[in-house]
Amino acid sequence: MSGERVSVALFGAGRIGRRHGRTIAFDIPAAELSIVCDVDAEAARQLAADLRCDRWTTDPADVFGDQSIDAVVIGASTSAHAPLITAAAKAGKHAFCEKPIALDLESTDSALRAVSEAGTILQIGFQRRFDKGFAKAKAMIEAGAIGKVESLRESMRDPGPPPPGYLPHSGGLYRDMTIHCFDCLRWLAGEDVSEVFAMGANLVDPIFKELNDIDTSIVSMRFDSGALGVIDNSRRSAFGYDVRTEVFGSEGAILIGYSRDTPLLHLSAEGIVSDHVYWFLERFDEAFIAEMHAFIDSVKRGAPPQVTGADGRAAMALAYAAEASLKSRTPVSPRQF
Amino acid sequence: MSGERVSVALFGAGRIGRRHGRTIAFDIPAAELSIVCDVDAEAARQLAADLRCDRWTTDPADVFGDQSIDAVVIGASTSAHAPLITAAAKAGKHAFCEKPIALDLESTDSALRAVSEAGTILQIGFQRRFDKGFAKAKAMIEAGAIGKVESLRESMRDPGPPPPGYLPHSGGLYRDMTIHCFDCLRWLAGEDVSEVFAMGANLVDPIFKELNDIDTSIVSMRFDSGALGVIDNSRRSAFGYDVRTEVFGSEGAILIGYSRDTPLLHLSAEGIVSDHVYWFLERFDEAFIAEMHAFIDSVKRGAPPQVTGADGRAAMALAYAAEASLKSRTPVSPRQF
Amino acid sequence: MSGERVSVALFGAGRIGRRHGRTIAFDIPAAELSIVCDVDAEAARQLAADLRCDRWTTDPADVFGDQSIDAVVIGASTSAHAPLITAAAKAGKHAFCEKPIALDLESTDSALRAVSEAGTILQIGFQRRFDKGFAKAKAMIEAGAIGKVESLRESMRDPGPPPPGYLPHSGGLYRDMTIHCFDCLRWLAGEDVSEVFAMGANLVDPIFKELNDIDTSIVSMRFDSGALGVIDNSRRSAFGYDVRTEVFGSEGAILIGYSRDTPLLHLSAEGIVSDHVYWFLERFDEAFIAEMHAFIDSVKRGAPPQVTGADGRAAMALAYAAEASLKSRTPVSPRQF
Amino acid sequence: MSGERVSVALFGAGRIGRRHGRTIAFDIPAAELSIVCDVDAEAARQLAADLRCDRWTTDPADVFGDQSIDAVVIGASTSAHAPLITAAAKAGKHAFCEKPIALDLESTDSALRAVSEAGTILQIGFQRRFDKGFAKAKAMIEAGAIGKVESLRESMRDPGPPPPGYLPHSGGLYRDMTIHCFDCLRWLAGEDVSEVFAMGANLVDPIFKELNDIDTSIVSMRFDSGALGVIDNSRRSAFGYDVRTEVFGSEGAILIGYSRDTPLLHLSAEGIVSDHVYWFLERFDEAFIAEMHAFIDSVKRGAPPQVTGADGRAAMALAYAAEASLKSRTPVSPRQF
């Protein structure tokens, strides 16, 4: 490293870029935010000011040509992920990148090759792995608390569809949304998937059908050990953000479950009412901070990241398999991708 | 006993009499319902018919003069409790009696003397002790699951005030309602109370003030070991029947807690809603059955009952102490009563 | 009807027969238990005695030849269901029968034809429909509380595999266990299923593989409206009986969820612990009583039953479809069966 | 104000000072941390460095003599609170001060007089008022969600006693710990207290008795409207930090209740286990941030603070009343203090 602190450049001055920028700038003594880069000059300038950072730019070359910069955090739009990963690798800089690496496996593989050749660290932003609940579940499973894993079950629902303008570039339900579930179950199970069967439907909004996409889905999975998994998704949840994951083993089960927004119950003649977390940024705010700590820690220690590029690729291959199954109406192995 | 089955007479053909009658008639192979007695002939006749019992009467002498009857279950109105307990004892019959034994300690003591002289079994209807939740709590406390008991806390609220006609004969809040809490905390703590301080208020309905009664109360208690307890009561609960009891010990705590009526959650934009148990007969239905099993079992085995006349008296003495404290505005020892 | 009360004969003196017998004998004033029939004379005699019923027999002809008997309750072994339904129909007697009607659709159809020709009432024992939680969920869905149904999700797990001797005659996982889930989702959705895809595994016990059966399964379903459903089952659940059902709609969701056995929490340094219901007889005890009330009520009023023979057949057709899908590894329509 | 941002000096470089310093330095764009002051030079220097603040000192005169400083945040030890409040007022600087203002009412009144004369803003650190759960409860009560408030109930337990060295200077249970409960119930009820009765015990550790202090307590309260309240406290809680508050009204109730640390359930043959929040800094972390935002906002807008010096004094007067009641064994009015 160039200095005592890890010097970090931030790509992307939007919602997620701001979240990561605050963590780097204020929450990690071992890191410092050196420059903010965004195609929108005003956004870059404003975020840099808010984060009390002196430098901002619209030109990635200002980052990649700067020897004092150790690492980059990529929170730009999806299409920029793979090129920035590749450029960072070639410049010898470590990278943290939001999921997905790319919307196709060709670009994914090309970026991963660049990283592999450079020997730099690449961590993918599957933030759930750093959530206290999920992390504790993983640790308990590894410690044998539920015996041998036999089934996994996940529900994930967004409060409502993304903005229409986002959808054509989203990659579709499986690459955009289910990819989080694919990574999560694969990680909790501690093993790979041998086949996938997908059932999809258009129930939420006609736009999904127009885009040849689906908005509701159930994916069944068989893991290498024979364990079974199932993921159900919807682009709509009238009651807010919904992520619930269950792992059943030979000696017990773990439910990573329901989050109230506040620990408050209102009791009246109508019943007992509690609120709930509405949005993923609220649900996973601490996890976004924790994953950045883990990344800086990897960089400082030269240790492998907790979520690798291979993990990002594996989740995308599962999305490919789900899409192929949806089309062929048969189970599909992700290994062919 | 006169026969293979315990032959039981039932006094009282009202709500609680019917509950106990069904248990005796249908749920306990070791018992049989022999006769139903009520001042209201039609009520006695109808209940006997519903319980498939051949005999009914309005005259207690038909019960006490019948040698084949082993035991009586007293679910008549409160003023009849002590006289029936006394008559049963004199006739050599075992008795189960709803709480309270009497609304005053003089009558209580007189009835208990008769039982003591006769050597018959008397069980008092503190049904909570037979509720699965409370019974498990008691067993856990005795097994040391929470270490030494240090504090106890109970909330008990009725959905609404009793009918106005009942109130003048109720004995007031402490003898009518808090008496359940007094028995429960004394039993869970496993020790007696050395002092009581009561604070009362009139907030629910003016009728309580007119009757020189209260409708809202907080009673603080000190137990012999030094442990503290507190009971809060109200004659109104907008959300239904509310009984929650907490026991804190040196190594943990037990909450006997919230009961949903159905295991159903409704999730909507307004929040997550569950229902709750509205009425004590629903909440404690199984306990009413279990206490009758225990009574018949005591009679069959000639064993002491699980809730004694002394327990009934002790709870009433606590009610006396609470009333005295309310008047004197100082802590009062129940030992003087 | 022959008398004021519905006169009922009970077939089967085992666990479920005893449960239904108690309800008929003691809980329903409008019914009377007239005779108990079981191939085991001693079991029939003993159960009749316990239920205070004068008659018992080992010969079904004693039931079917008796004009005074209005209805039969069939809790005998599965292979006897269809013959007894058929005999009851031919004798003009209404019938309540435990699920399944038969383990194959041929026998099912033959029994249903007999009922149809006789014009008698036949109710199938899907007791869940009478559980307070499920019944309330159904009523809420019909009242529009969650808008249009879009997805359904159910987990059902037994504490452990049935006795080895039972398995060869069980009909396999789908006909024996999942059949409850098939009925439940079909009923909650209020519509039929157009296709089914099944994934199964052998993880619990080698005996299932030996019997060419499975012990773990995920079944995806598409309903006629396009709604999706998923059922996951296991023959083992280390933590007790597990039935949780979720229905997601355009405006909300319903979870029929977790049941504690007692409303008790134990708090200690290890965490907060609650217990849970271990076995289906505990979980659904009230539902078994309620379904019998509904049956007697149908018979008295000459009204159609709440769970018809067609419902029983439809659930079995779904089991057939799941089995066919398991074999063909493709989605299968239940309509072909 | 001297500049665009509110310039803030921080007194106290310990645990709570660090928490507030981070908020000022990084989380509030409208504020800037100008200097850190602590009697321990190394602690002041280190905290300033961690917070990327250029100035630190051990001399309060460096703060009070600096015209560019608008406000002070007082997180120093309790005995320094009143002198620093007074000095800040005299220097015309607004102040945020941790509770209590002082351990005695004389010093409290003297400090409040100085603030009153200077016309500066003083906010007291009752952070609970800024917790999402408590804040929502207050808003619901004010909006009439539970009708007229009739009873309030609070449990507050610390995981274990403070370090022995802290105790002699703590002010005792009521001034140190119950003071949070006093403020909270007074605030939720929206009214003052007319009488207090206290019952205390020594059950946790002999040191409390040696110091003439108590470790377990129940305090009953009557509010001006006649509503009743009760607070139970313990210096020990084997299962972690415990704050649960309940407000019962004529039309419903609110429970501000149980917090899991993670939304995770572990199901096994032993039961269903969840974890819980162990420590108040975890439970109220967001509230500490929110109260600082509110303070800076008051300063910027010249608006009265949400928690006033009078609130701080009123809670202390309740502690005095509780102590007097403990001694006199009679109810005591806090109005005499």
C-alpha cells in the first residue's frame, strides 16, 4: 500500500455510492476516501463535498493513473462494472464491485480473467453475507447447530417494481433480483447446485410481459449433496420489503426472519399490530457498512475477500440456468454455463 | 369411595358449573356425574339432560344425604361457597370449590375449620396453576432455571367491567380480581408476602366510585425472602383479556406471555396484525379441565389437593392487606389478618 | 333421519377413531354414538365402554343392516375407506371419511360413483379447513383482505418418519402427506391447478429409497389464474411438527404461522426460548372436533358438506401429477388424471 | 451563529463522548466538530485524531474563550455537568448535556438559572425520546390511538451492576438509573406526577447495601389526571439489557417491546431460540444520533429543544421523591422538591 491508510477511489455518486462513500470516509479508520468519480460532474462534486473529500473527477483516468490510490469501490451503473473491474486490475488496484459483475457471462469471465492475471483482490457486493442475522446463521450451520443441511427456502419480494426506465437494462428478474437469493442459498448450503427448475408468471404489471420478463417466480434447486432448495420472488409486496430465509437440517432449523422496523406493538380491538421494515436499505444498512470493513481488511492484510468473483459468476450462472429452464420447461444444470 | 368411579355432585348450573360438569361427565373416566343441583330447577334439569345425567335437584339435602356421592364440585354463587363447603365436610364429602371461599375471612376460617375437622379434601379453583404455561413456569422455577427469584410482575385486565348487578356483591377489585394474581405470584415465588402497598384509581366507570370500589390498581409486594412483586389491574382492556406474568431471577427470567387466538398474521401496508384471546374462558379452557382431573385424582388417591383451602385464605388475606393499604396509604402486612 | 339425534356408527377404534368417537359421543348434542365397529373385537369393546356406548361389533353388516343408523364415521385403515364409503352409500347412510378416499384414483372414482348414485352426503377429513387459523385465512382471502392471490407457499414437516411397517402401504409421500398441502393450497387459492413440477430427494432414511419412495420434496404449481404455489415437505423435523402456510396477494399477505405449545418465554444468557407444538394431534385437536360438528350439521340440514368427495379426488390427482413429474422431470398437468 | 455550520466543542473523550463526537463530525452536515476537551490529554488527542478534528485541549477556557464556537456537547463525568452548563451559558454557548444535570437539585437549579439568564438553548440527553419505537409511541398516544392514558408500566434492567468504583458517585439507583424511566413515563403520559411510593431491596450484590443504596426496586406513581404508573428496576439481568414500556389507554395499548439483536430463530428439539440486545448502546445507538441531530437543528433554527432543562429537573425531583418514600414508607409528592 502507498500509505498507512488504504487510499480509496469511489466510482458512482448515486444512492449506493453515497452509502459506501460514507463508510470509507467516516467509519473505517484504516481507509481514506481520496477521490470521487462520476460521469455527472455536479453529483461527483457534491458527494465529495459532503464526504469532506478534496478531489472529484468525471474521468476514470484520474483514478487509474494515480499511483497513490490502492483500491476502488465501484457503485456505478451495471454496464460500467466489468470495464472498471478490468481497468482497476490492469492498474494494479484492488476492487470492490456491486453485483452483478456484468449481465452476461462473457463480460463476467473477461473481467475475472483480468483480475486473475493481475493478482488483485476483487470483492463482490453480496451484502447479505455481512448481515448479522445471515452471518450468524452461516456460523451456526458451520458449527453443526442444525446437523446436515437438507432443505433451504427463501422468499424475496420488493415493495414494488423498479422504475420502468430501469427495467430494460435490469437483465430480468433472475439476473437482477434472484441473483441475491442464488448467492445466499449457495453460501448457506456451502455447496454448489446441480440443477434448477424455474416457473414464472406475469401477475404484477403488464410491462414485464412486454419486456419478455417475468414478475413472479418459483425456482426449485437441487444441490450437489442432494439437498433441495426453493426460492420464490415477486416484484410486488404490499407490506414492504420481504426477505425470509430458512434452512432445515437433520437436527434443527434456522429461520432468518421477520424484522420489525420498531420494537412496538399496538394493541386494540382490531388486534395486535406491529410495523415492518419497508426497504432493503433500511434492512441491510449495517451490512453495507460491514462488507466495506471486510474489503478494507482484506486489502490491508492481503487476504482473499469473503465474496469472490467466482461467487459472483456462480450466482449469474444460476440465473442463466433459471432462464433456460423457464424456456425449456425442464430442469437445467448451471454447470453448462 | 362408594364405587369404582368417583361419584360427583355438581352445585351450580351456570357458566362455570357447565364447564366443570362437562369435564366430570365426559372427560374423566375415573369420575361420574351423579346429580346436578341448582336453585333454578329448569337450569338444573337442562344441564343434567345435556350432560346425560339422570338426576337433578334444587335441594342440597338430596346431595348431602346420599351416601353414594363421594365428592361435590361447587360452582354456585359466591355467597353459597362457604355454607356448601361446610355442609360437604360435615357429610364427609370431598369438595372442589371455585374461588373465593368467601368474601370475608371469618366465613373462610369457619369453612376451613369444618374441612379440617372432617379430614376431607378441599381444592380451590385457582385454575391458572393448571394452565400449561403457568405450570411449566412453576416447574422451571423449581428446577432452578432462573436461579433465585428476585422480582415478579403481573398485568391482569378484563375486557370490560362485569355487569352492574354483579358489582355490589363482588367484594371489590382485590377480592374479586386481584385475588387470582395474589395466588399466582405467591405460588410462583414459592413463599409468602410480608408487606403490601396499594395504589388505586377510578378511571374506567363512575359506578366503581359510587360503590366505594376502584377500577384500576397497582399493588407492590415484598416477599419474605426480600423479593419484590407488582400487580397492575384494570377493569377495562380495549384489546381483550390480558394476563401476562413475569418472573425475574438471578440467572434468567420467564415471561408467561401473549396468546394469539389463532396462529395467523395479516401483513399489509398498515403493518403486521395478529389477533389475541378475548376472554378468560378461551384462555384457560384447558386449565379448567386439568384442575378437575387433578381434583378427582386427589380424591381417588386420598392425596392432598394441589390448591388448598389455606392457599385460598392466603390470597384473601392479601386482598385484605391491599384494601387496608389503600385506606391507610402505608404498607400493610397481610400477617395481621 | 331416524330420530331427533343423528345416530352415528364409528368404524375404527384406533387413534383417530377415538378422537372422532369422543366428539360424537360427548361434544355434539345433536348426535349420538350408536355402535363402534373394528376388526379387533377387544379394541371395539374397550372404546365403546370408554365412550359410554352400549354396542360394538366386528361385523360391518351390523351397521349397514341397521335402519336406525343415519351416518357412519370412517376412521379405519386406508384400504377400508373406499369399500366402507361404497357400502354406506348403498345402505343409504351418510359418511364422513378420513383422507384419502383410496390410494388410487380407480377406487376413488368407484366409491364416488356409489355416493353420487345414492345421493348421500360424503365429507372428507381434511381437518385443516376447520382450524381456526386456516378458516380465518380463507374467510379473509374471500373478503378481499389481500387482494388477488398471486403466490402460495407451504412448509409441512413431520417430527419423524412413520413406523416402517406403515410405509409400504402409505401410498408414498405425495399421496400420504403432501395430499394435505394440495388440498389446502387449492382451497385457499379458490381455484384448480394447471401444472405441477416435483423435485424429490432421499435424505432422511434409507428405507424410503428401498421402497422407491422419497422423504424430502419441493413441488411447484401453477394455478389456472396464473398464480404460483410451492410446497416443501420432509419426513423429518428435528423441532417438531411444522405446518406454515403463506398466501401473498396484490394488496397484502397472510401467514398461518407458528404455534407455541405454551405462551411462555424463557430468557437467559443463551437467548430467548419458546416451545412449540410437537405433533399434529395437538396442533389440530380443535379442528378435528369442528369438522365433526360440520358433518353432523350437514346431515341434519341435508346440506352439502364443506369438503366433498371431489375435493378428495382433486388432491389425489395432484399427487398423481407430482409423481408423474418426479419420473418425467417435466411439468405435468393434473387434468389428465 | 459564527459560520454556515454550527461549530461544536465536545467535552469528554470517553464512551459517550466518542459516540456524540462521531455524530457531530460525520453525520450532521450542518455541524462541525471544532475541538475536543478532556482532562486526560492523551484521550482528547486520540479522539480528535480519530474524528479528523484538528484541535484538542485539557483546558475548558480554550472553549469558552473562543468566539467561533457556537455550542458545546457535554459528555464528561456527572460532577462536571452543572459547572460546564453554567460556564457555557455565561459564554453565550448553547449546550447539550448528558443526564443528569447534577446529582442534587441545588446544583441543578443553579445551572438552570444560568441558562435561563443567558437565554441559551440547553438540551438534556434523554435519548430514549429519540428512539424510533418510543417516538412512534408518543406520536400515537398524542394522535389518540389508545384513547385516554390510564396506566403506564416499565421494566428496566441492566445486564449487571456498574463497576464498583462508579457506584459511590452514581447518586444511587433512582438518580442514576430510574431517572430514565421517570422521564420516559412523564413524557409518554404527557403530564406530571402527584405522588410516588417506592419499595426497594438488596438482592443483587452486597455492595449496594454497604453504600446505603438499593439494587432492586418497584416505584408506584400517580399522575395528575389520576392515571397510575409503575417502574421496576434491577441492577442485574441475566439475559441482557431489558427496557420494556407499556401504556394502557381507554381504547387500546402500546407495548414498546422486545428487541432481537438479529432477526434469527434457531429451532431445535430444545425449542425456538432467538437472541436479544445485550447492551443499551446497541439498543439505542440510532437514538443517540437522532438526539444530536435534534440539538443541532434547535441551535440552527433558534428553536426550543425537545428535552429541556426543566425535564431534567423534573426527573430528578421524582428520584428525590422515590428516595423520600423509601425512607418514610409512605407516598411522597415530588412537588415539594
